[in-house]
Amino acid sequence: MKTNMLPLLVSLAFADISECFSTIHAQLTPGAPPGAVPIGKDFTSFSIEYSHFPWFAGNRSQPNQFSINLLLNLGRMTGLMPVIRVGGNTQDDIHYNASLTVPEYIPGAVIDDHRPPIYVGPSFFSSFGTFPNTLYIPGINLAMNGSAGTATRKIETELTCKALGSSLFMFEVGNEPDHYMNYFRRPSNWTVDEYVEEWLTGSQLVADVMASACPHLVKQSSGFFAPSFGGTDLGKPFSAQTAFEGGQDSRHDIRQISVHNYMGSATNPGISLQGTLMNHSSIMRSLAAHVTLAAELRNFTTVPYVLGETNSLSGGGATGLSNVFGSALWVVDYSLYAASQGILRAHFHQSVTSPYAAWTPNGTLTTNPPYYGNIMVNAAIGSAPGTVIAPLELQTINDDRVSAYVLYDHGGKTLPRVVILNMREWISTAVGTRPALNVTLAVPAGANGARVERLAAAGANVTTGITYAGTSYDYDLAQGQPTVVDEAASRETVLVDSSAKTISVDIPDSQGVVLHLF
Ligand SMILES: *[C@@H]1O[C@H](CO)[C@@H](O)[C@H](O)[C@H]1NC(C)=O
Ligand SMILES: *[C@@H]1O[C@H](CO)[C@@H](O)[C@H](O)[C@H]1NC(C)=O
Ligand SMILES: *[C@@H]1O[C@H](CO)[C@@H](O)[C@H](O)[C@H]1NC(C)=O
Ligand SMILES: *[C@@H]1O[C@H](CO)[C@@H](O)[C@H](O)[C@H]1NC(C)=O
Ligand SMILES: *[C@@H]1O[C@H](CO)[C@@H](O)[C@H](O)[C@H]1NC(C)=O
Ligand SMILES: *[C@@H]1O[C@H](CO)[C@@H](O)[C@H](O)[C@H]1NC(C)=O
Ligand SMILES: *[C@@H]1O[C@H](CO)[C@@H](O)[C@H](O)[C@H]1NC(C)=O
Ligand SMILES: *[C@@H]1O[C@H](CO)[C@@H](O)[C@H](O)[C@H]1NC(C)=O
Ligand SMILES: *[C@@H]1O[C@H](CO)[C@@H](O)[C@H](O)[C@H]1NC(C)=O
């Protein structure tokens, strides 16, 4: 036994020496590189499933303080609160019942793909406006047709605009109408032209009700978030492109384009942490169709393009993938890559019980791994004005598990922040030395060093013990408010090697860093 083991140990030791510290070089330019694009302070935004909104928000008399703490952390880092879209599949299931004394009543489950109604009463609308200094994009039911549909849109618009007041950003009319045929919401031969006609009628009604119920909001809150399709559907007869061709923006009141994206479905075979989420190629591939669609739609409108509902895997995400630390690294690479391609915001979708939820707002309260990715993104964005972002080209490495970005403030005239992600999978229970990348960056003149903030955990597959810059946002410590748990990590710095004009930092597998040059 022993003699058999020996050659294996020797080769492992050799592997350790050669692989443990792969060295990466990159050149930081004194100003932002060509192709750097602005990144918004509210890039990190959320979408909350309509029927779960009361659990996330609480209500006027009892707001959900944990949600508020977590949103405030993000808002303080960039100076702007995340935008909250309230919508999703259940947005199109809403019926209004004026006699309901509870916020909502859900009588049944999906039967043969027919979705059951969800009744909301007057108190449901008291959940709007509990988050401080926050703008909302509330969803309106478009699936319900006939006079019942008209009446529902009318009352929803009135109660929502009155509840939100100046927190109303704009309305969204219909969620993923390109998928209505899948739920028997429309006949299978429903066409994009019929959709456009219904949307124009429905959104005009919303605008008219706004003008009479909330006239003081018309100036700031008009225009729509649309078409909120489930897919880019490039080249298909029912797509955002054909809807715009069919005149969806003929009134020029689409204020921001919203299209949804997931990396795949929780039930797809072959989905894995390394192959799907902790993988820069797979992230670029997932967003490529959006980059194409955004360019196509510029033939019709110049308004910004937003991922109006997104997350790791559709269907709530998958346990073991969407709810583990690797998904935090995914959030960072996905967000920064999307931003570097000119996407204005990403609304990470939330529902109470879903594995991809950034936090669990009721029952056993927890801050979940994806939230730490949102924190790192906002730390990279920062609060200074005029921030621009570009991918950073890494030399001496060609690995789709490693990616990097640079961010400059004031339109590109400052020393940069550098984000480097080592998404090589390290499982917490693995034995041996955790490999690391040794990154050496040539820095511009005037740089003396960098503050080093790490997104760290014991491994890609853990769900707890995650920190950013030595700080925990877990519920159990301070109800989600930042708590330094690793003093040294919260103060880590690296100085410039004055002769080589470089800085070097080691990044263990399954870890990310933000370097704030000073
Ligand atoms: C509306 O709510 C009331 C009070 O719960 C209930 O009695 C009534 O049946 C509901 N109506 C509908 C159509 O569900
Ligand atoms: C707010 O929520 C609390 C707790 O669920 C509930 O007791 C209270 O009645 C609600 N208030 C309103 C105005 O809906
Ligand atoms: C509403 O849509 C359903 C499903 O497509 C259809 O059966 C029904 O006739 C429509 N009703 C009206 C009033 O358009
Ligand atoms: C869809 O099918 C229905 C029933 O077969 C038919 O009456 C209707 O005209 C069709 N609509 C279109 C747009 O083809
Ligand atoms: C990353 O994703 C790409 C594209 O889906 C795939 O070809 C590649 O094998 C993946 N890389 C790893 C390390 O799994
Ligand atoms: C914009 O429209 C023109 C004319 O229809 C077309 O040739 C071009 O390919 C379109 N651009 C994009 C990016 O789709
Ligand atoms: C949490 O919210 C979900 C979604 O509305 C609900 O089904 C569940 O009962 C709630 N759990 C607790 C413990 O309140
Ligand atoms: C990383 O690279 C730098 C520059 O080549 C070197 O000084 C440093 O010792 C390396 N660190 C490790 C842990 O290999
Ligand atoms: C991480 O993966 C290892 C190896 O598969 C496993 O033993 C361990 O339980 C996993 N940890 C978690 C938190 O899933």
C-alpha cells in the first residue's frame, strides 16, 4: 500500500509547485482605456416576485427592517439605492378583491400549466414605499383580458401610484408576454402584432389613470419599462425586435428597455458551478444575445437597455449551485461584464424560497451568498461620480475561470480600481494546499499602493462564513448591518514595488479581489 502511494504523492507535490502560484501580468493605464463605458450607481438592483413582495417589504406600519438594512448597505456604498422592480410570473395572476382583509390570498397551485389567480386586497399596496429613498418599477397585469383585465389594470395603477407617490419610477405592463402561450394565457397562435395592440391599449390606460389619480406624478413617472420579454428570441417571429418593428414604441414612451436573462434553467442537465456559473466564457455567451438585441433595438430607440429580471438559473435557481459561494463570484463577473457591455442595470430576481435569493426575508432570516457578490460589485463601483468600466486584459493566462476589470472615476482621470476574479473551483473539504494566482500589475505613475478587499470563503460550495473585506453582513451578527469579523482582512494593503513599478497580490482559487489604488 505504502509503496504504491509514494509515486502519487511525489507527482502531487510537483503539481503543487508548478500550479500553486500561476503568475499573471497586466498593465494598468494611467487613464481609462478606450471602450470604457459608464457604470450606474444603481447597477445592482432587484426584482421581487409580485406575490412575495409583502414578505420582502413588510408594510407601512411594520417595514421589513432586515431587507432595509441590506438595501441600505448597497446604497451607502455607491450613493444610490437599488431600484426595486415588483413583478414576475405572479404579476399576471393578480386579481383585485376590495373586501379582502389580508394582503393576499392564493387559493391554489398550478393545474395543467393553468396558473391560479392570486387575490390582493387594499392592504397589499401598503407594502409599496417601505424602502428608504428607493425608486420602484411596479408590474401591472396584462395577461387578464376583456373588461375584467381593464378593471384590474385600472385599480392596480391607481392604488400603486397613490401608495408610491414620488417613489414611482415607471410602470411595467405585463411580464414575459412572449411566454403567455405557455400558460394558456393566450392561444398558441397569438401574434406579436396582437401583443403590441394589447400593450398599447393597456399602457395607454395606465397613463390615463395616472393622469387622473396621480396627476402630480405624470411629469416624473410616465413612460414604461418594456417589453419585459423572457428571452431575446433573436430572429424569431415573436421577439422584442418584431414588437418594435410592429410599433410598440410608436408613442415614444418606452423609457427603458427591459429583457430577462438566466444562465440556464435549474432543471437543465449538465449545469455545474464551474462549467456554467464560475465561468467567464459561459457568462459572455449568456449575455451575447442581449448585446446583439440592444444593438438591434437602437434602430428604434436610444433608451437604455436593462436586464429587468435576471439571476443564475431560472425556476428559482438550483440548490448547490445558486445558493453557494460560487454564485457570489458569478454575481460579480456577470454584473461587471454586463456593465462593461453597456447594460444599464441588472435586477436580480428574488422570491422567498428560491435558492438564488440574496436574502431570506421571513422565517429564519439569512443573508445568502449572492448578496456578497452584490456587495463586492457596489464596492467596485464606489460613490465617486463619473465611474467608467472596461474589461482588463490579463497576460500570460488564457483561462475562462479568471477575469478582470478596471474602473475609473471622474470619466477616467483617476487611479483605477481593479477587480480580479479567480473562479477556479476550490471545494471546502478538499485536501492539500489551496492553489492561488499570483497577479502582478504594472501600475501608472502616482500609484503608491492599493487597499485590498477580498470576497472570501472556505470554498466555492459553502453557504456560510462568507466575508467581503473582512466584513460579514449576516443576520445573526447585526441584522445584516456590516460587522468586521476579520480585522486584518479589513485593513489589508499592498505597496508598489518602487523599482519595478508593480504591485503583486495572491488570489486563492475561488476568491475575488478589489484593489483600490492609492
Ligand atoms: C373577496 O374576499 C372576500 C373576503 O375574504 C370573500 O368573502 C370573497 O369571496 C372574495 N371574492 C372573490 C371573488 O374571491
Ligand atoms: C402590517 O403587517 C403587520 C404584520 O404582518 C400586520 O399586523 C398589520 O396589520 C399590517 N398593517 C397594515 C396597514 O396592513
Ligand atoms: C381572453 O383570453 C382567453 C384565452 O385566450 C379567451 O379564451 C377569451 O375569449 C378572451 N376573452 C376576451 C374577452 O377577449
Ligand atoms: C388563431 O386560431 C383561432 C382558432 O383556431 C382562430 O379563430 C384565429 O383566427 C387564429 N388567429 C390568428 C391570428 O391566426
Ligand atoms: C466554460 O464555459 C464554456 C462555454 O460554455 C465551456 O466551453 C468551457 O468548457 C467551460 N469551462 C470550464 C472550465 O468548465
Ligand atoms: C438597423 O436597420 C437597418 C435597416 O433595416 C438594418 O440594415 C440593420 O442591420 C439594423 N441594425 C441592426 C443592428 O440590427
Ligand atoms: C414566508 O413567505 C412565504 C411566501 O409568501 C410563505 O409561503 C411562508 O409561509 C412564509 N414563512 C413564514 C415562516 O412566515
Ligand atoms: C508573486 O510575484 C511577485 C513578482 O514576481 C513575487 O515577488 C512574489 O514573491 C510572488 N508571490 C508568490 C507567493 O509567489
Ligand atoms: C463541499 O463539497 C464537499 C465535497 O463534495 C462536500 O463534502 C461538502 O459537504 C460540500 N460542502 C457544502 C457546504 O456543500
